[in-house]
Amino acid sequence: MKISLMFILVLLSFGLQAEGTKNIYDFSINASNGDAINMKDFKNKPILLVNIATRCGYTKQLDDIEALYQKLKTKDLIVLGIPSNDFGSQTPEDDAKVADFCKLKYGVKFPLTKKVVVIGDKAHPLIKYAVKESGGKEIRWNFEKFLFNSDGKFKARYESSKIPTEKEILAEIN
């Protein structure tokens, strides 16, 4: 009797814990035009979050990220570019100018958000969640990438130097 009561209590605690646990679909973030982007709208689609910058040595990756998006949007890949000015003030422009820069210089068609903080206590909740799910190590530089599978579960994290069109990333996207 003690064992089965303990077993039931353990099961109940797991159930309560799971209910309180957030997932990527519980978040929203504002698009560069101010409209809300609700992550729940991306259910059943793989999601790649990328913190971007306009004046970084890795900014040329916008070409690769757009190529990845165009190649895999038929597989419902969602790419979300999240500008930040947290690293060396490499995104000094306002939201509209960031969007114009990405569109005009790199042909970006994937969604862009408003500029947000991506490090520290003031980091956007979506970024805090991605960092927590990927092991808790804070973002170190622009163009880090977080991949969530089509079930909304964290799948992989890639450092800034990882080119988005590399076979490793392509193989991970489901």
C-alpha cells in the first residue's frame, strides 16, 4: 500500500510539473512592424530562431539564412530573425531600418522581429526560454541559432560561426 501510494504521488507530481512547464508555443514576440507574432501559430512546423545584427562580421549569413528559408519553407520551416544590439552595438538602426536593410541588401523574406535584448535578466522571454532549453548557456554573440522541431521541442543550438546551410543543420530540420 505504501509503495502504490508513493507511486501515485510521484506520478501526480510529474503531471503537475508538466502542466506548469512552458513550451515555445506559450510565447509571442513583436514583428518589426509591431504586429504580434504568436509562436502557437507555428505549431507542427520546425522553427529556427536566429539573433541577427546588421553590422556584424556574420551579417553576410543573412544570405544563407534566406537560402535555407526558401529551400525548406515547403517543409514548413519557420525562420525568425531576432535583431539585437547587445553585442558591440552592431545593430544601431531602429526596427524599420533593420527590416529595410535585411530586405534590400540580403533579400530577406523570413519574418523579423523588433529589436530585443537577448542577454541577461532583461532578455526577451522567448530568448530566455530558448537559452534555458538549450542548456542555459547565455548567447555569446550575434547569429546564434536555436532549432525547435515540429513538435515544438528544442532540438539543437548552433554557434555564430555555423553556416545555416551546412548539411548538419539541414539534416536536423524535420
